[in-house]
Amino acid sequence: MGTRNYRRKTSHSEHGPGDGGRTGSWRVERPVLDQSVCTPCKRNKESCFICWLFCPEIVISRTIPPTFNLEYCKGCGICAEECPTKAITMVDEAKFAEEEKE
Amino acid sequence: MHIIENGNVAAALGVRLCRAGVIAAYPITPQTPLTERLSEYVESGDMKAEYIPVESEHSALAVCIAASSAGARTFTATSANGLLYMHEQVQWASGARLPIVMCVVNRAVGAPWNVWNDQQDSISQRDTGWIQIYCCDHQQIIDTVIKAFWLAEKVSIPIMVCYDGYILSHTYMPFDVPDQEKVDAFLPPFKPEYALDPDQPANLNTVTLPDVRVDVHGELAHGYMEIRYLLQEDLRTTLKAAAEAEQRFAQHFGRGGDPFIEPYRCADADFVAVGMGSITYQLRVCVDALRKEGIRVGVMGVRYYRPFPDEAIAGALKGKQGVIVFEKALSYGYEGALASDLKSALYEHLAPTGSLPTVQNLIAGIGGREIRTEDLTQTLRAAIHERISKEPHWIGLKL
Amino acid sequence: MNKDFIEIRWHGRGGQGAITAAKIVAGAAFVSGYAGVVMAPTFGTERRGAPVMTSLKLSKEKIYDLTPIETPDIVVVLDHLLLNEADVTHGLKPGGIIVLNTPMAHDAYHFKNYRLATADVTAISVETGLPHGMVNAGIIGSLEKAMNLLGIEILIKGIEEEFRTRKPQNNSRAAKIAYERTITGE
């Protein structure tokens, strides 16, 4: 069975888990949110969401609090860089590996 | 001295040994590490050259054209869509007869986007008036870069040194890096017939009329057509100069062979596989396997694609029963360009003998599709057994 | 293992330095009489943290086949967590060797038909003063202990040369200690 009957003759992909598979395993650092500083958390109102807007992998939810889908987050750190209140810190993944071991 | 490095470094070392004076390039995978390495040489002072970072490949070659016109030994490198973006300047460089050397790190062209190896990029530039040479390993890459500067400056025609992206550019293997003194002895400084000179102002390559004209000295000067004819004439005689380059190189460095083709176990073969680049070395492994089965087969690598060494190719294939041409590119709408060219050479040189080998065309490794040696052997065996298809056959297609 | 032609597949993560490690072994093999040495990384998808593979072929003669290794004699795994993500034993020849960097004990693993060599190269590297996760020099010590092919001295020399500007002594010490502490289960 090949691709002969595939519905297109061009390269066409839609958003979702891509060719890279479970890209969360690439992460060296993990984003961690401090809710006491995060604007929507503090105000308890839909606001800011700069992290959601900038995330190139669409793994941050537009919710209170914003959550990270760690299955696909590659740990690029753009969210931490862009957060206007510095509510997101990138933490060495090795630290969590040790915790998970314990 | 032998070192273990990747193909891009082999090319960069060759350019450094040739003391290129101006390098202008725009990064594109898989060429990027080559030009990065050159920029490091220039930055650290290991290489005395102007490295000009530019905003596009079109500009990269435009800078090389200007620098070469001013008498500098110039180098650039690119891949895939970068080469296509250069296309207008590619034609210009050969028409202006500038001995620029450019590495083409062969990569598939978009759409769809793809960074892996095939040879559609350089094959699509076949008719631009450049010399094209294909490499099979790192020793050939560094040696060919050195020969290319000598040859380009000898015949005033630019040269593309082509090698397979990733398969050669990113793979590490040992190769010998010649001594600087030896390269200096082989390759004298570049002395152009005319270099841009404020004391001798001139217009270069401005509107040139369809017919000949009388110039300011009262001499009859070329029309456009004469200039283009001379490019063709000189490309054809480049075959002689290429043989001289190879001979000189062998004298200076003690290695080399036939400049145009690399035959392997062809002498007594009934069937010959033909290709360009790294696949021809892989085919040697297939040929060895099939020889063990008693099949008389050889492989011939074509090193020069333009000018096309038609006589050498036809000579090597004389009396053969069948030729199987493996290509990583296609003249879309017909067949592989090498297959067409090869048939034309066979017709010209062998038709009078009354014995023409059959020619089959196999397409492989498009967009980096892995070519497993086992599959390649099996396809070659099948093609020898009987004609697989009248149309070019694509190996490993999953339709 | 046919010592005239050896295929070693490296499993690491982008940025972990598997290519550098393979290059050091390639260099040592070349000066030890392996005229054919070819090292090919995974093409085009090297991303920091992503699982990557590198093929290293060592041969007494020039190698014309540059395709990736399909049936390795040895696999080197730079990070034990890769066991969950990659099929590291895929194609491994029967009796083949697995060199594994792991904090776990040797007898925590059961690979049928294969020989396993383990060491906690991560801990050893930190012990010698290298930053956390820099295991590519250390793993070379484990590999040599398991394959017993080139001699640790020539590899140490290669490591110090490769890392001449990046803590050469710490790196070579990591390889030496890993060589000593690698458990081969024999």
C-alpha cells in the first residue's frame, strides 16, 4: 500500500503533532510558571497571554493559569523571554529527572 | 597530512590553500558549514581574504563577478534554491568569462521544501555556460577545488564543483590536505588579461549588438553571437585543458587519473552502470556483489558534466550490451538529463559501428530518499536481467 | 566481531557531543591502521535535545558505501533515557555489544543475546569537574573497555587533542575513570 490515493498532490499539513513526534523529549529546560507574578493569575481575568501568543509550538493554553503541554514543549524559552512580568523561569530538566527518580 | 573531517571542511581547506582573495556567500543548508569555516579562517587571520557577507545568493555572485572583474581570485558556494536565486548572475559570470569557482553542495529544490540531497539544483544549471565537475569523496572535493581554480583561470570560464549534500558535506572521512608550498607551485597568482583599472576605464558587457561593430580603435569587434560562440568553442576545448590540469596535478601531488570518467571493473563488463557523485562509489559495492554472482558489470562515474566528455564516455561504453544510468535529477517531462546526453554521445560515436548499447534510466535518492545498497544492487540486477521500464524508473518509490 | 570491519552506532541527543566522540574514535582508529573510516551523523535533523544517531564504520580498506549502519557490531547509548525513545538494539548483530551510560546497576538490565557494558558516565564526568551532561569523552572509555580494540592511551591522546581548549585533562580523566569503572558483566 502506497500513497497513490492520497487526496493531494502537494505537500499540505495541518497543525498538530508533527513529523518530529513527541518533541517534548528534546527539552533541556522546562518552563515553570510563578502564578503570584503572572498577570491573568493575579487579576483572575483573561488578560496578557503574551506567552500563549508567542509560543511557536502552540503548547501554552489560553487559560487561567496558562498551562504548558510538556508532551510537545521543546523548551525553547521564548515564553520566558517574552513574559512582561518575568513569571516564567526555565529550569534545568535534569532537576525534574532527579525528582521523578525519587 | 591526512585529517578526518567532513566534506565542507575539505572544500574550505581547498579554498584557503588556493589563497582566494574574495569570498562572498549567503548561508544555506547544507552549504552553511563551508562558508562559516571560511569566515572563521578570515576572521582569525589564517586566510588573507575579504569575506563579504551579503543579503542573498544573487548578491553573493554579483559581488564575486565584481571582484573577479577587478582581478581577484573569488569563491562562493551555495545549494538548492540559493543556486536558483543566483541563476541570472550564473549566466552573467560565464558570459563575462570570469573564472569564479563555486561549490554547489547538492540539495533538492522546492517546492516542497526539502534540505536533503539530490542533484536537481546543479543539473538545472546545465546550460549556463559553466564547467561542472562532480565529486565522489573528500579527496576529490579538496583536489577538485584546487584544480578548478587553475582550470577556470586557464580558460576564463567559471566552474561549479558539485558534491552531494549531507552524504559528503556532513560525513567525516580521512583525506590528505596538500602542503601550501605545493599548492602555490601548482597554482600561480591570478593574473587576468584585463582587470578593472581607473587608468584604463572600460565598459564591460554593456549592450552588445546583434551584428559585429567597429570599435574606437577602428578594429572589428564581436557581436553578441560571436561572443557566445567563443564561449561554446572554449568550453569544448576545455576538455583538453582539463586533461592538462589533471596531468599537472598528478605531477605536483602524485595522484589523479582520468579527469572525465572513473571506470570501475568496466574493461570486461557487458553492462555498465553510470552516474555522477557519491552514488557511483556506492555502486562499486553493488558491482562487487553482482560480480560474485557471475554478472559481468562495471560502473563508470562521470566527473565532468559540462563540458560533456562525449568521446571519453562513448569510448568507454563501446561494445557494451547495456548501460544503466542512475540519476538524482530529472529533466521533468522527459528523462534524466545525463541519460539524454549519454544517448546523444552514443548515437554520435557508436551508431556508425552498428552496435549501440541499450540505455535505461533509473532515478534514485530524490529529496534525500535513502538509497539502501541492497536495494540498489537488486535494481541493478533486475535492470541487467531485463528492461525495467521504457520511462525512467524511480527506485524506492512508495506510491 | 570481525575486527577488519566494525560498525558502531551512537545514540545520543543533539548537543550531547556524540559526533565529537565518534570523531575521536575515528581518528584513533585511522592512526591505528583503519584506512577506511567513515562517520555519518543523522542528516538534517540535529536539534538540541532530540534523539540523534551517528554511524561510525571502521575498515582496513577504503569504504565506498556511505549509507547508515543497519547491522551494528556495537551500539553506544549516551543517555539511558534514550532506551524509552529509540530502538537502540535495532539490527544489532547477535552477540553485539551495548555500551550504556546509566546510573542504574548492570543487573538492572536484561538484553538477550547481547553483551552489555555499563557505567555512570554522567556522575564520573561531574566528578572530574565537567559540567552536568558532558559525557562524550567519558563514554569513549566505556566503549574501549567493552570493545578492547584501540587501547585507551591512543584514545586519551585523541580526547586531549580534540578538547585542547575545553578542559582537556578533565575530559581525559573522565575517559580513564569510565574505562576503569565500566562493568562488562564478564
